[in-house]
Amino acid sequence: MSEAPTQIAFLIPLAIIVAYYDVRYRRIPNPFVLATFISGLAINAIAGGLQGVLASLAGCALGFVLMFVLHVFGAMGAGDVKLFAAIGAVTGASLVLPTFVVVVLTGGLLAFVSIIRAGTLFTTMNRVLQILVGLLPGWQMPRFAVPADRRYTIPYGVAITLGSIISTAIFRA
């Protein structure tokens, strides 16, 4: 039996709670992340025994590594890294990479809407160009300060939870 309905049933309320806190406070409280991790272990232990626990731990580790790389470059906050690692514990290792792709696409859509809403399309495209040039040999990667105005930041926890629900529905159904 597939554990997708259980995972989705868990991820939907998590998405609502995380969206509220991330949009309102730009923080993802650690107790929610810890509860997600423990629930992921439990869901996978019940569904798959020891193999489920190992898949859950591997998903957590892989999710952490993927988001930590983005955190190192300043693209993700620490709460986003921990949240995606915990969601990796829910989805298991086999679904972390597809979930990561869906989360990135969901985040890109959220970013596009935020850019249009804030009226910063030209500035953002200029910064994207600077980043791409910074990837070339001999060029330095620019570092941009995090804007104090919330209109210019993205609550990425929303993209992580929505992308996780979408990915689980698509790839586990």
C-alpha cells in the first residue's frame, strides 16, 4: 500500500502552518521542523519498517545537502534548509530529487509573482545577469544584501511545502 495519502495528509496542514509563519514572520519555527522530521520517521517506519526508517534518514540527509549548497551561496535561509531536510524524512530518499525540482519550479513561480508585484523586474534581471557572469572563470560572484522590505524577499517555506505536496501527489500517486 502506498504511503502517499498519509504523507499528503501530513504535508497539507504543515504547508498551512509554515506558510503562515514564513509569510508573517519570515521564520520557520524549529518545533514544526522537528515534528516534521519525527513524523516522517514514524510514517516511513510504519509503512516500511527498518528500510522505511533508513529511506527516511537518507531523504533527510540528501534534502539537507541539496538546500545547504543553496544556503552557502546565500540563496536559502537556515530554516528553509532544515525544513527541506525534514520533508526529505517524510518523502524518503527516492523522492527527494524530484521534490527538489518541483520545489525549485514552485519557488521560481513564486519569485516571478513577487517580482511583478513589487515592480522590480528590471533590477532582478540585472542581478540575475550579474550572478551568471559571476559564474564565468575569472569573474567574481556578487553578494547582495537581503532587503529589509519584505516585499523584496520570498517566503521560500511556502514553495517548499507546496512543491512537496505537488511532488508527492505526482510521483507517489
